[in-house]
Amino acid sequence: MAGDFDRALREGVADALGFVAGALAGWALGRQLGIDFIASPDWNAQQLLGLVLIVAGCGAGRWAARRVLLKGGR
């Protein structure tokens, strides 16, 4: 029972850290490309590309965090 809780806690922390770090990385990449989705009031193709970068960063960050933080728990 304690092992299940420990694993679930590590998964939750990995997911949270991965989502946040990935979203920030996607947003920073968009800003470097001149696409600031957060600060723009417009909705056009460029802003949607910025949103896609943020969402892709969330997924990539979650994947990377799980690979790193859950590596030893298998």
C-alpha cells in the first residue's frame, strides 16, 4: 500500500513539474520566434501556433519529467 502511494505521489509531482516547465519552455520558444500568445489580444494563425507550442511543451515536459523522476521506481 505504501509503495502504491509513493509511486502515485512521484507520478503526480512529475506530471505537475513537467506540465509547468514544458508550458514555460513552449511559451519562451514562441516568444523567441516572435509569437507571444499570452500577451496578444488577437486570435489569428500566429497566436494559434503559439498556443500549439505551449501545449506541445506541456506534453514534452510531462514525458521528460516522468522519464527522469520515475526512472528508478520501476
